[in-house]
Amino acid sequence: MNKAETITINGKVVPLEGEKNLLSVIRKAGVEMPTFCYHSELSVYGACRLCIVDIEGRGIDTSCSTPPRAGMSIKTHTPKLRKMRKTLIELLLANHDTSCTSCDKSSACKLKDLAADLGVKEIPFKKTREPRKPDLLSPSLLRYPDKCVLCGDCVRYCNEIQGVGAIDFAYRGEDVVVTPAFNKSLAQVDCINCGQCAAVCPTGAIVPRSEIDDVWSALADESKTVVAQIAPAVRAALGEMFNMPASSVTLGKIMAALKYIGFKEVYDTSFGADLTVMEETNEYLERRRAGDNKTMFTSCCPGWVKYAEQFHPDLIPQLSSCMSPQGMVGSLSKKLLSQTEGKSEKDIVMVSIMPCTAKKFEKDREELSRDGSPLVDYVLTTQELGKMIKEAGIVFEDIAPAAADLPFGLYSEAGLGFGATAGVSEAVARYASRALNNQELSSYEPVTNEDFPFWKEAIIDEDNVKIRIAVVAGLGNTEKLIEKINAREVSYDLVEVMACPDGCVAGAGQPVSYDHGIADKRKTALKNAGKITPIHCPEDNPYIQRIYEKMLGSKPGSHEAHELVHTKYQSRKRIDNDSMELAVTDHEAPVEINVCVGTSCFLRGSQDILSGMTAKIDQEGWKDRINLKATFCSENCSHGPTVTVGEKKMHKTSLDSVVAEVEEQLGLVTSRK
Amino acid sequence: MATPTMTAEKLHNFSKVCEILDRFDRLPSKIIPILQAVQEEYRYLPEEILTFVATSLGISPARVFGIATFYSHFSLEPKGKYIIKVCDGTACHVKGSSGLIETIQRELKLSEKEHTTPDLLFTLETVSCLGACGLAPAVVINDKVYGQVSNKQMSELIAEYKAMEA
């Protein structure tokens, strides 16, 4: 071997194979090197200093940020380095909230493991900070700033991979904290609840919100019928919590465990996925038939849906109107159970078991409720299910399998495929081919776009099926795709979006794993589960047919289907409370006027409306009857200037049209009407 | 209840933000000078203006908040009309600046935690060195420098400013 291509690690010669940093070479050489702030998919930060090495002739430096150079000789675990690492951990623990026994991350905390591995016996430093308040408002994620080690993994993930930037570092020195803007809660900012911040967090500083206690209470309530549904990706990962290989976790075992826990009926969300395939394909074809040639986006991922609502409200009409599979199963099963059980839908409790933290947010959406009661009551993550199984004293390895309940327990391979990227689009493409060409699609292999390596595409052109499909995961990549679609550099008929890279199998509700290959392992497990599924196509699922006949008007896209399994979306502001009060009255029943002064509306003249309105208020003496506020983006940019007067939202306004509306609402011009 | 003049002032200020953004070509890389200009205009960085600036520049509000809290020059709290900066550098400290700080806190009912009077007239800040050690202890009120200030003079100065506003 050429000497120029090697380095020496602890006396052992190791070849260089194009690694970008010393850390990768060290790990390749089989040396364990602790890190908090290094993730190969994120930018190098070099803050935690745990990966320090002694480089001959150069001294001590971080291996994550040092490029390997041929001929280097490094040592990784000298007494000095070990002592330095131990001191680093001691310093991190000084102000740390060490309530480890009751911490959600206890079983997978890197800080706790490292403290033990490095032999930290006591913390020689005093606490120097007042305790900080946790942020407990978000339906999906809880933040405990006193458990943060400031590695910034969450900040970089949110910025670099998701392009959201809901959290960032603030203040400085000892006061540095990772926080949403203005110390608001995650619930009040543009967080999309994907939870990947929690997935990369080495400690318990950000964790998924647990609903275990609520579910136990519901199960104990005899007036309720408590049922469950389980998402495709859950079965591919649950075994990790019991040290079982993924292949040995069958749906049957999970069903049996859920029954043991006390769920009356147990369904499979894959049934909802089957239904989604039928409805979504039909919706797509209907749109084309109606002459709508715009790109249609999938809507099963709640992280993506919220992202679109916040950042691309103009795309809302292009989102598939299909409810997510969890919503569909919730909607149909509650309706059916209320009949068979003779109970009000309010007394049927649906618990979804999901690989996802954003599903917790989704269940609270107003659109996913009927007569004031939610279609899904609680969402448990895969992690929470594992914990419940342990709490219930079930020996999961030994439990005998049970069957899912019908009709919502039977599913096809296509529906199960929703658990990983490309699954949704593949199912739609194949179904379209069977429906329009009366034959199977020859193949479905999305390939990376040649010019833009941020997404994959499948260009299908077989007889009557001509669909250009893009498959994208990660919202940073999605943003790039939307940009290119808007710039007309690319065009697609259907875009499948998953907020989490690799799709649901790598959702933030899955068991914590620091293994980089874990997503692939779960994908394989899911594929294998699909292979042994006797039904391959959604339309061959006899219970899908039966439900269509019984509840959904016998065909996709029917009026009944729209009532029960389609939904709506809403334009969302990125940040709460961002209006600026210009003239506020304490009059009892004032008319409130909100003038959008976001960039686009500003350019279209919203400021003239504001100043004109202020003058008018003075002139007419309306100041007791009107609240005038400036808002910072009502997300209707293409229809600006946007003004709301009372309940009425007005687009493309002028001063005259606003004044006319105000006069009408003040009851001044009823005669002119 | 808002008076028409306040409304006019707010509107004026809002158009100022837009002017500031345009002056810096709405470049994200100019965020610091933009925030400086905003603070000069408003005497602090109001939340809604920061959100507006962030949205206009395509930066996340969380990052702008991070920048605004990193530099001690920036303030997210409204500051008083008169900003009293007491130099607490070595020379001024030795010459009795802590007495001045106590005097100001007593006169204006301020504390370690309260730096601004509720009427938004005065803000007390301590600075590390004004580079005017020959004048120790030195105090700057807005842009006016006062040298070799005694506790008594400090009380008189505050009274003077109060009288101006009365």
C-alpha cells in the first residue's frame, strides 16, 4: 500500500479512502469516538470538543473539523485526552437538570452514557444558573432547556435539512439557549412538528410529548369504547425497543399486545392508505379531466401539510384533498362503531400509533373533527407503544400473535408501502395503470433528477398513463423542488412529499437510534412485511370494496367520500401575535380592520390604505368604533393588498373598497346597498 | 386609548422600516446594519418589526432573534428617551462610578433588573470604558458627555432633564 495514502491511528496504519474528516477515518478504524455535535448529514460545527485527538506535531484538535492528511499520526485516547473529555462532561453537567430517572430520554441519553463511560463520579462544579422554564405547549414536542448541551444538532437539522429554522441559538456566553424566536413556545412559531430535532438530540432537551397517561385513563373509562390503529412504519421499528430483529416483529404480536392492553378493536392504518390510493388517484384523474394541469401534491404527511400552509399557502389548492390515512381510519371507524356499538361518536376513542410526532398535531386540526369531536383522540408514537407494552408487563418476545379486527384491519402491500419514501407515489402510479391500461405498470423505479439531485423522479409513459412523478423527502429539498417548479425549470404531475428524509420509517416517533443505517434496515423490514401480504392491490382488498359499498357511495370521489375522507387546509401565519396596533379603541363592539403590510401587499399599496384609513378615522370621528391594525403577512400574497374588515377578508383592495366595507359594517350605508 | 398622534408616529415608523430595508437592498448579509438602523429609529427592536425584517430578508425569525440577543448593543426592551451611560471602567470605578449608579437608581427608582423608568424617559446603562479616563468618573446622556461627575451633580443633572420634560 502506498504510504502517502495512509495515516496512523494509535500506532495502527489506516488507509485513507476519501474521508472528509479525521473522525470518519477514526471510526472506520474501529475506534469509538464520542460526539454530540457531529452528524454526517449536517454541517460540521466543532462545538462539543469531545472528538479531540492528539495530532503529532500539531497538538490537540477536534477530529470532526480536521481534514485527514496522508502521513498524519494521531492518538485518540491518551490520559490527557481522556481527562479533557471527562472535564467537558463535568462542565456540561454543572447546570444540567439531572432528573435522569424521570427523564423521557433516560434510556437513550448520550450524556448519561458518556458520563458513565468516562467515569464521572461527581460533579465538581457548582450550579451557576437559575432553572429555566420548560416549553410544554406544543402538541408534539416538549423542550427542557436545562437538559440542553448546546450541540446545536436540532438547530442545524431544522435549518439545513428542513429549511424551517423554528429554533436557533439566542443570547450569549453562559446565557446561550436554543429557543424559538422571542422565547415563544414551539406551538406559537413556524415549527412543523416533524420532531427531527428530538430525534437528533443527544439528551432529553427536546422530546416527543407523551400521551400514555391519557390513553391509560381512556382505557380505564368503562363508558368509552377504545380502539387503536397502527401505521405501516411502526412494525418496522418496534422490535428495536425489545432488542428483537425487525423481521421477528409481526403485526400479529403488536395486535395481541394491544388487545392485552385493553383496546377493544385494533385496526391497521394501512387500510386508510389503501383507501388513500383509490381516492388520491381518482382525485388526480378528476383534476386532469377538469382541465387542471397543475402539479398535485400528496397530503398524507402532516409536517409537509403545515409547511405548505405556512410557507406556500398559494399551493393549498394543489394539495390532495384526501385526509391522511390516520384521519380516514378515524373517520370511518368512528362512524361505523357508533352504529354497531350504539354509542355516540364522542364515546368512541380512537388511538393512533404512529412513527410520527406531527401526527399529534394533525389530530388536533379542526378539519379532522366531526360535530366537535376529533376523528382521532390520541396519537402514540412507536416509542410510547413500546413503553406501554413494558408498563403492562407484557413479555413481547413471547406473546402469541392475534389478528387485526375487520373491516379496517385488512390491507394490501401497496398500503403498507406508505411507510417509506416513494411508497405513496408508487401505489398511485400502479393503481392508475391498472385502472386506465388494464395492466400492471412495467416498473416503478424513481431515479435521482440529473440536474437537481434533491429529489427523485419517475417519468411514466405507458399507453393511457402519462404521469411525471417527483418523490421528495426533507423540506429543504422540497423547497428547492417548489422553487424549480415555480420557475418552470421542471414540471411534474404528482409530487410525493415526506417531511422526514427516508419517510415515515425514520419519523421522530420511532425508537431513538444513533445508527446511521437504521432507516435502511427498517425499509427492508417493511418491504419484507409487504411481500408476505396476500393482497397486493388496494382495489383487491375486499374490505375496501365493502366499505365503498356501505359507506362511500360505491365509488372513489363520491359525495359520501368527500364528506367522510376528504379534508380542507388553512393558510397559517408563521408567528402568532404579529400585528401592530395602530388605532385601538376600548369601545365595546368595534370593527377590527387588519391591513396586511407584508412585502407583497406593501408593494401593492397597502400602506396607502393604512394612511388613508387613519386619516379617514380622524376625519369621520370613528376612533371609538374601529381597531386598526397592521399585520405582517396574511399569506395571501398573490391577491394583495389583503385587508380584513371584521370577519370579511378582502383581496385586491383599494382605499375606497375598504372604506365602503367599513361604512357598511358600521351600518352607515344600508340604504345605498 | 391611542391618540391620533401616536397612530401617525407608528405609521411613520413603519414606513421607516421599509426605507431602512430598501437602503440596504434587502440583503440578508446586511442584517446587523439593518438592525442598528431599526434600533436607531425606534430606540429598541420591537418584536413585530423584527419578524417583519426577518420575513422580508428570508431569514428565520429565530435567527434574527439570535442575532439581536447576541449583541449587547441591541435591546428588545423599549429604552428611555434619555439613555444615561455611566462608565464603570477601571478609572471611573476607582473614582466612584458605583456611587453614581446608586444615585441614579435611587433617584429614578431603578434597580439591577429595572433599567428603564416606566414613563420611558430614562434608561440606565453601564459601559466598560468610554475612553475618557481623564474625565473619570464619566457619564454620557444621549450624546452629551459629562466629566468628573459627583453624586450631587448627578442628582442635579437628573433634575434638569426631568425639568426639561415637565
